[in-house]
Amino acid sequence: MDETAEIGIFGGTGIYDSGLLKDSKEITIDTPYGKTSDSITVGEFNGRKVAFMPRHGKKHTIPPHLINFRANVWAFKELDVKRIIAPSAVGSLKQEFEPGHFALPSQFIDFTKSRKGTFSEDGRVIHISVADPFCPELQKIILDITKKQEIQIHEDCTYVCIEGPRFSTKAESRFFRTTGADIIGMTLVPECQLAREAQICYVSISTVTDYDVWAEKPVTAKEVMDTLAKNVETTKKLLTFVIDQIPKIKSCSCDKALEEAEF
């Protein structure tokens, strides 16, 4: 493929275009796993080649359980993307995680049900390690930036990923709180583990949009979108700082994930 990029961004709910890239063009990539969520915008930001894809589609037409995560990650791999930054919207499972705050997951608990979460198929067995699912180098960059910019972020969070597209029952929400999880969402899995299989660095930046229903206040899609609308410019500003701070040479081992994973 002629077109390449070193950094990939999966735009989450509320972020359907990056608004950051110069000399950009839209491309489509055929994958062995079908169509991607949308076309990919490839362009430059401060001398770095960046690829952007809205994971729900530009018009938010794809629900979480129908996102073709394998095609999306594969397409970034085809573009030679080395690092993925993945904004997303989440609910809060703790009182101190207030709507409008950011959260940085370091662990996940998988409660999805029907998603294809691996590139491992007949003839190829992959047992990928996700003991630490996210790139430590990218996480440190985000923490350093948010501290300097005085952006409220909760670090070392556990993200429980549910199937969706419905929100939780009260009983489910109370149960998820007992697991030790801090935030709840619908898109982290299998996106992050597929990135690990593809040996691409991956980091999630979560925007807290609501208190999950454990707080005795039903969650609505309107509430989620209202909070995201207030935070979208902060998220984009944060993305610009992160892109600028990513070093050319990696200090992590994400690109060696398959060395001991295959039979």
C-alpha cells in the first residue's frame, strides 16, 4: 500500500472527525474481515502522519456490538500504524469519577458476549498475553500531559466492557461495582486485545459521561451526548499534545507481543 501512517486514532462517541489533520485524504481499505466502520482519513499533524477512523461511523450508525473491530485494527495495521490512541465514552461506577472527568484504563473485565476478539483462526493458534493490556509508554505520556494541563484524570482504572447496546440494569450495575471496576463502557473489548495481537501500541482515553444506574438515576443517550459535547474540545486538545509527545523510537515491548504467543 502506498499510503502509510505512524499514529492511528479511533474516534469514539462524539468524535466523528479529528479536525486536526492537514493535507488529508480519505481512503478505504479492503480487509479479510470485511468492511471497516468508515473510510479512513489520513493526513499530517505537526509533521506526523496520522490516520483517523470513527469507530461508530461518521454518522454514528454502528452500535457497539456490531462494530467490525477486526477490520478496523487490520486496516490500521495495513497502514503501518505503530500506535493507536482510542478515545471513548464511559459510565462511572464510583462517586468520585464525576461526569466530565477523564479516566485512563490499565485493566479491563470482559462481559461481552458475541464479538470476534482474535485474529486466531483455523491453522493459527494465538494465546496473547493481556496481563497489562495497554502501552505503558503511551499511558505515561497522557498522565504527564494531563498533569501539566491540569486536566482531571483518574489513572490506573479498571474498565468493565459490556455487550450493549442497552445500558445496564440496576442489579447488573451494582454487581459490576463489586468487581472493583471503576468505569463501564461498550467498545474497549476486543479493540485493545486485537491491537495487542497486531503488535500495535494501544491506549484508551475515557471520558466519563454519567453515573451508571447504580446511582439510582437512569442513564440516557441524551445525557451521554450532552457531556461529550462539553468535553470534545478538551479531548481534541489532549490528542494534539499526545501526538506531539510520542517519541519516534519506542521504549515499550508492544511490538513483540507475538514472540511467545504462537504455537
